[in-house]
Amino acid sequence: MPSRLTPEDQQKVDQYLNLPQHQVDRKPFRPWRLLAMVLVVVVALGLLSRLLSRLVL
């Protein structure tokens, strides 16, 4: 897909994106870690809700 920008504007965009603050090293995405964290939170909230229901009843 051709760019809609003029060559001068495209050069400005490229310079902006190549600035150091836009070059962030990211760790690889770990879906299993995310799944484990979600499961831990769901189980913890479930246990908390059971504890609170026993205290109220």
C-alpha cells in the first residue's frame, strides 16, 4: 500500500519513530504466564467470596 504522505513528511515520521524514547525493548509475550495469573486471581477471589459468605451466614 503506497504511503499517502509526501516524502518530506514520511522522512519526519521516520525520524520521529527512530528517536530513543520510541525504541522500547519488550519481553516476549508469555500466554501461559498470563493464564496462570488469571487462574490464581479467579481462585483467590472465589475463596474470598466463600469465606465472606460463611462469615455473613
